[in-house]
Amino acid sequence: MRSSLFRAALARGPGPALGTWLKLPATEVVELVALAGFDFVVIDLEHSPLDLESAFRLIGTALHTGVSPVVRVPGLDPGLVQRVLDAGAEGVMVPHVDTVEQARAAAAAVRFPPLGARGVG
């Protein structure tokens, strides 16, 4: 299993990890972010015209260039969460989580059994 670029950036210290938002389907932007020394990029599927295919390309480019990909999904959709994680996203932001039950469902979507409900295979 590959180590997490995101966790390494957070643990590195002493300053904060540096990241930015991405709302364009251009892999060149991810390459520029990497060259600028950023630690992570948030690929925004909630407030952008990005589709899933574009997100997969951006995730792959981020991993290839040493930038940790984090994906903000449009809402709590366990199937979508699993797909972006399977593509290599190192983190998922789930918006509109307002209750304890929703928070538990979001946590279950990113964890494998017995701690969660994320599928395998």
C-alpha cells in the first residue's frame, strides 16, 4: 500500500500544509500547483463543471506529480465517495453534513468493514 502524501504533508511541520482548490478540468493546472510547491489540491465536484472522468484524470496527475488529491463531492453519495477513493483520492470532503447520523454515514463510506461500509472488489 502506498503511503499518503496528505498525511506526510500534515505530519511534516512545523508549518501548515499548503493546498488550493481546483475547479478546472486541466491537468496542466495540477502540474503547475506541484511545481509551485503545494502539498495538496482539492478537486471540487460540488461547485464546478468538473465531471467524474475529469476528476479521475486530475487525481492521477496529482498523484504522479507528488500532490495529494482531495475531492469535495456534491453530497453524501457512498457510491461516488468509493469511486473517487478507488481512483486514488487521499481525502474526501462531504458537504452538507448536519447531523450525527449523516456524519456517521460519511465516515462509514470511507472505511472498510468492520469499521465502515466501503466495498471491496
